Amino acid sequence: MTSYFNEMYQGKSVRVPYARLQDWMNSMPAELRQMKQAEAEALFRRIGITFAVYGEGGDPDRLIPFDMFPRVFSGAEWAKLERGIKQRARALNAFLVDVYGRGEIVRAGRIPARLVYLNEAYEKAVVGFVPPKGVYSHIVGIDLVRTGPDEFFVLEDNCRTPSGVSYMLENREIMMRMFPDLFRENRIEPVDSYPEILRRTLASVAPMKCDREPTVVILTPGHFNSAYYEHSFLADLMGVELVEGQDLFVEGEFVFMRTTEGPRRVDVIYRRLDDAYIDPLCFRPDSMLGVPGLMDVYRSGGVSICSAPGAGVADDKAVYTYVPEMIRFYLGEEPILNNVPTWQCGKDDDCKYVLSHLNELVVKEVHGSGGYGMLVGPKATRDQVEMFRGRITANPHNYIAQPTLALSTTPTFVAEGIAPRHVDLRPYCLVGERIELVPGGLTRVALTEGSLVVNSSQGGGVKDTWVLAE
Amino acid sequence: MLSRTADNLYWLARYLERAETSARLLEVGARIALMPSAAGYRNEWESLLHASGTANGFAKKYGDAVQRNLESWFFFDTDNASSVMSCITAARENGRIVRTALTTQVWDALNTAFQELRQLERRPRSELDLSTLTDWTMRNTALVRGSIDATLLRNDGWDFLNLGYYLERADNTARLMDVKYYVLLPRLEFVGSGLDNYQWTTLLRAMSSHRAFHWAYGGEVTAAKIAHFLILNPQCPRSLITCVEGMTSHLDRLSRGYQRKTFAQDRARSLQAELAELRVEDIFEEGLHEFLSRFIGDMARAGSVIRDCYLNGDVR
Amino acid sequence: MLLTVDHVTRYFYDQPVRGVVQSHRLMPSQCAGQKVLKWKVSVSDGQMGGGFRDGAGDWVQGWTVLGPVNEITVHVTGQVDTVDQAGVLRGHKELTPPDAYLRKTHPTDADTGLAALADGLTTAKDALSAAHDISARVSDAIVYTPDTTNAHTTAAEALAQGTGVCQDQAHAVIAVCRHIGLPARYVSGYLLVGIDGAAHDAAHAWAEVFIAGLGWVGFDPANRCCPDDRYIRLGSGLDSLHAAMIRGIARGQGEESLDVSVTVQAAQTQSQTQQ
């Protein structure tokens, strides 16, 4: 039986960050808890947060369960995480500028050329382009798990358009409304500056040809997209327009939006649309969601696109293995946050090991997301294991494997009362002229007992994430 | 403001008003159907279907014009693009797209209407009589309208919402009158008959205006008085002149706010000037049906001018 | 050789369209053996947009036309002094790593038929002769026959029917080369036709293959040769779509039709007689 690190209890004693929550928890009888839970749900429904985390599909009108028991970090714990996350975000951006430039890391033999240049996310169309401030990935979502008091692992990086940040903000908003006393008793770092920092970050990467206060917009695939709520929520809080591709057009050297008062120039586009769809003249010719001619304007310095097209090559699961190498290569530092040891089935030795240890490992598709296309060895049936054995043998390059991590748990309200459930963490690091991180993030929790899969499509919920002021 | 946002707001209002019209049409039909049938009458329900422009769709789906089916058709049926269900769904979807341009109150009212309607739909039809359905519609559209008036910022978005309301309402008033005059009344010799008056009264009721009418005019119900009331009287909230005045004033607000005039202002102003000088005799001289057809055409053109000047995204 | 180019592309719309946006690869490459004396691209009613040199060394130029228009004309005229480089692309500045041209695309995906064209060939000993062999085999297997394929035909389809045009042949060479691990790409340009009565297509396309130690080398299966001083190179890409001289899109309901005329002439004799 694996033992799991419980973030609240150390043996019988309560760990310091959670000290004040003990009383709160005990002071809440079941009826009050249920009432509060219903109140929270009504609030979520009322504001209309019903969206799935990006790429997870599912019913767009579904609510992701919200667990009221907060997840807490001490200031010291967070300080280390923050340094590690920022370090990683810098290295990932340095890598992107490099592989679309001279490719020094490849020439130096620190990462295989094929892994980068044959990667589907490697965009030939941006080779030779250095985006403003040398930033490709402006919002880096880094998925972390914890296995001990001081042991954190990076599970994956999200360099394109990590979603879920609206949950971070709404979870906090709802907790403050429902339990104001908690916020008086605990000194909790605020997260509500996120939209303003995001706007500032985006404005700081205005294009070369922009000689005025930049106009920022959010580009959404449209109101049928499962994350539409998040897009409109962010646009509203940032005070910028939420546009669809059809609202934008290229004229001459610039991009404009169609307004009731005529064309208005747009300088920075925070797109929530995949590369393939943003410009039918450069990528998929059949895309109706994008803006024809956008890439020509982008590359000639008339508009900025965030994240920059091509950023995806840094968050590929096979490239992930090399992030510690990137940190050493570009920054000359040792990684502060660990990678999960990863076997690449594309390597013969690794593949052999994986195939003979399928029962112990987690196997993932290189390009998969959202907990689909994944084998959790210790929990899998014999058939599932055999199915994956077949798939890996047929296409080894498409798979990586990792040890089953003993994800930490935090107390969570469940039907029977309070019980430990496994959690992960996604903080959102903003990269522009400066690198900033609001103290908090999205904590996802596996609500099913014993489950290690926190994805909302697989029965996961969310929690408010606290960082205590020192 | 984004042209598409303005367009969504404009259509949000148009759909809400249209939902109301479908409910009113249903009410007119039901009341007229209560009259004893006279030989040679066309089936009133058929007439209403023709008036709403959905007769073919109905015939294909239901065949005979039985009241129960008509209730479904005008109320719940999503195959009918003008049904209350279709309109409320479309209004709510337009609202969801521009959620951030609305206040919580407006969104709440709109979203609640949509959710309730979906629950109504699940109830056995036998529990729902017609007045429940029409009352529900009036109440909910009024709630949204009220939240808009009470809470929304008076910016350009508010103008586009109101343009949608007034344009749709003018069109609907004209159509309802035309139904009465041209479609419902079987033969010319019925003009001035008891049937004629009964139908006019029904129409006024359907527009929630019969009391207002009596206060304003008193005495006998005549076609001339009603035409005056519904076309030329600026006190009547649904009269054509009220709607055109509303459009003009919102277009003027837009031109002031944007500091630029468009063809839309000219268009609305000339329509308003025409109505202001018109006497009810002129209308009957031209022929009520002819006048109404012309007006409906004018409104359609006004709508397309507004689209070209503000909504279609090609504004320079 | 002094080559003059006159290339007119007309787009017609049966209903006026609200606007047109285009992205051009219409400037001659900056490389050895290609000296541009005059070059002009114009777009009727067009506004020149952003332009840049991409990672593959091509000049990409955006254009927009504000509608309503029924017709637009893209006119390219110019004069280039060319010198035969035996097919080798020299003095061409580019940053894109050759490995990036190993990626499959839909029209250049090698099926078993295409893979079979590589039988017995390896890159290990002599990549250059392998590439020559592949080009020759493609010329035999896909016989140049106009109007038997369209813009969307894949290399595999062309091979299956045994006929095609320069686009199909170039796609096939690319597919087979990539199949044996040779980076390959699609090149669009102009060709002086008619000197020996055999050359095809004045607006032309061929393949380039990356040979370690030598660089990018052109192969023209349509004319069974390597590009020489009759060729003007414009741009390259993973396949015909990505190397297209003009990519464009119109906003509106109008149905588009197209008329292209290209004249490439050797100007030497003419300029001599004029003196």
C-alpha cells in the first residue's frame, strides 16, 4: 500500500498552513455544509460558469464540481514554487526563440533534431522570426504535483493557451462571498490582479509598428467553444474586446476589427485558437475561424499574436523530457522543479523497460491531453494493458511512460464528510516584458476515492488555492 | 463597439419582441375561434398561419389546423422559426454571446426565461392552457425589457437593443393590423358589422391595448379610430409612429455619440415626417392594406440601412 | 541568360466580393545565378501589405483589395539575368533546418506505390545519385499529361493513374525522397519554354532535395533535368500549397474563376537587335 502525503496532517498534528482550517472544518455541521455547497453551486450556475477545461470535450453546459475545502500553501512553499515556475517559463521561451532561430541546442546535441524539427507543432512559417521581447509563450501553465513536504514534480507544460484561469478567479470570488471570516482569519495573498497583469503583459509585447497605447483583443473560436465562458470572462475583466475571426480583417499592413464606427486597428491578439486555424492563407486553407493574411501582418511587425504561433513545440510531451536540459543550457542553472522521470518509448531501451513494467507505469500519448489516451498501469485491467502493449509496439514514438506518482491529498468534502483526495496544481505564469505569477492557481481534485486522475472529464473537481502571506 | 456585438444586441431584442408577437397571434386566433362560425368564413387559424408566413411548414408537419397543434406550433415547435421557443432560444443565445455587454439582471431574466421554458416544455400539454402560455410569454419578455430599462448602461449597445425592439414592434403592429383587415374579414360587406368590431376588439386585446383605446377614444369601436390609434397616435406604445419615433431618437443618439451621421438617420427621419403629416383619411384613401404593405416594406428597408450603416462590419 | 517574364493572373467573381486578401511568393530568390534587373508586382486596386523574408529565404508579400470588386489582376513583370548552376542552390540565405522538410503532408504522403519507387535506393552511399534516380523514375512512372489531374491531386493518386503535370511529378519526387530520409521540398518558379520544343509550363514547379555536403539541389522531373539558366526560382514549401506563388481568399458570395497567362522569353537576342 502506497502512502500518500497529506497536505493537512502530519501524523496526528495539523501542518502549519492548515492550522486555522481545522476549527473552521469542525465548526461546520453536515447541514450547514450542504447548504453552503448548494449556495456555491447556485452562484456558479447563475454566473454561467459551465465550461470544460480546454481539450477535454464534454457537455458545454456542465458544471465542474467545486469543493469548498481550500488547498493551502505557506509563503515559503510558494516562494520556491514561484522561482521554479519562472525559471521554467524563461527556459521554455529561450528554447522557442532558439529553435526558430539558429537551433543552438540542437547543434550542441542536447536535444535530438528530429524531436524538434519533425514535431507537428514545429511551425516552419515562423522560422527566423523573433516575437516582441523574445517571447513565444506569454501564458505558461505548468501542471505540478506534490509527493512530499518538499517534493514537487512538473507533470507537463502548457505553452499555447492553457485554460482554467477563470476557475482560479471565480473559486476565490465565491469563497470570499461565502466565508468572509476565513479571509479575515487567514492572511491570504490575493489573485484578483491576474486580469490586469495579463492585460499589461499582452500590452508589453506590442508589435514593432505599434506607436501608441496598444489595443488588445481576445480571439475566440466562437460561442460554441467549450471555453467560451472563460474567454468572455477574461475579456470583461481585462476590459478588452472579445472577437471572433470574422470580426477581424487585414488591410494593408495592419489588422483591424469591425466596429459600428468603422475599422479600428488591433495591435495584440490573445488568441484562444490553435495555430492551424488562425490564418487560412498560411495554415489550413479551409479554416473559417481565423483571419486571412494575419501571418503576413504578424511577421512584418504589424500585430502580435499571443501565444506566438509555433509555441506548441515546447510543450510536447516528448520535448518535456528535455526541459531540465534547456534550463541548464540557456540559463546555466540547475532546475528548481523536478521533471517526472520519463521513459520515451521511441528509444529502444526505454521501450523495453516500459513494456515489461506496464503494470506499474502511467503511459501517455505524446500528443494526447485531458486524461484520454492514457494508461494508469496499477489501476488498469489486463485487457487495457494488452491493448496499450499493442499500441506502443505499433507506434512507439507516440508514447511516453512515467512512474505512478503518489499524488498528495488534501481534505475534501465528500458525501460521508471529509476525506483525503488527490490533487494537482496549475499556476499561470505570465511572460512579457516581465515574468509574473499571481500567488495561486487552479487546484484540481480527483473526487473519486483513490483516483489519481484529476481531469474534469474524468470526474475531477476544483478548489480554491491559497498562498498565505508570510 | 464590435459590429457583431451590436448585431447580437439588436437581434436579442428583435427575437424577444417576436416571441411576444407569436404569443399575441395565438391569443387572437383563440379568441376569434370562440366566435360562432358563420357560413363562408375562412378558417381563422388558417388565416393566422398565412399571416405568420408559416402555413406551409405547419401543413407539412401537422396537416389540419387544430387548435392544439397550433398551440404547439406557435409556442414550442422549433421547426417554426418564429415560435416562442425558437425566439426565446435565439434571444438567449444572442445574449450569451454578448454576455459581458449585459448586466447580471438582464442575463438572469433572459436565462431564467429560457430555463423555465425548457421546463414548461417537459410538462404534459394537458396541464398547460393557452392563457398560461401567453401570460408566461408576456411576463417574461416584460421582465427582460424591464431589466434592460432599469439596469443597462445607456451606451450604444442600449441604442442597438432599442432599435431592434422598435423595428420589430413596428413590423409586428403593421402585420397584426393587416391580418385583421385583409385576412380575417371574409368579405367587404362585413365592414362595420358585429364581426368586424369583435375582431378589432380582439386585436386590441391581443396588443394589451383595448383599455387604453377606450380611455383615449371612447364610444364605438370603428376602423378609423383603431387605425388612428395603432398608426398615428404617439400615446399608444405599439403604434407605428411611436416605434418610428423611437428608432429616430436612438439613431440620433448614435450619431451624436459617434459624431457621425449615416444614411440611417435620414431614412428614419423621413419616415417619421411622413407619418407625422398623415391623416387617417389619407390612409383609408390609399387603402389600409396598401398603406400597411408599403409601411412594412419601408421598415424592411430601414432595417437593411441600419445593417449597412452599423451592423454588417463593412462600416468605413 | 537574360529572361523576361510577363505573368498575368486574373480573378473573376460572378458577384462582387467585399474584399480580397492575398499572400504572394512572387519575388525571385536571392541566390547565385539569378540577378534581378527589373521586377514589379502589381495588384489592381490593391494595397500593399506587410512583407518579410521567411525562414526559407522567400520574400512573402501581403496584399489587400478593398471591395466591392468583380475582378482583380495580379501582374508580374521583370527581367532576370541567369547563370546555370547545375541545379545546385548556391548563395541562398535560409534558416529553416533541412530536417523540417522531412515532414509528411497530405499530397506528399508516400503510399506503397511511391515507396516502391525507392526500391534499391539508399542515401547511405550516394544521396545525389539516389535523388537523380528518383527523379528519373518519377518521370517514367508519371507521364507528363496535362488536364489529367487537378490542384488537389496527391502524388499517390497521380502515380496510380500514371499521368500528371509538373506539380504531381514534383510531389512524387518529394514523397519518395522523404520516404528514404532525404529532406525534399516543392519549388515554384518560371521556365523559359520552347527553346528545344520540349520544356513544359512557363509557370513551373519542381523539387529540391537536400544533399548533405552539397546543399539543396533542384530536380525537374517534368523536363528530366536539373534547373539551369532557363529557370527562375521564386519560392519553396513542403508542398504546392505551401510554395504557392499566390494564396488568396475573397470575402463574399461570389464564385471565383481564374485566368492565368505566363510568357517567359530570352531577351538577349532582342536587346542585341535593338542596339
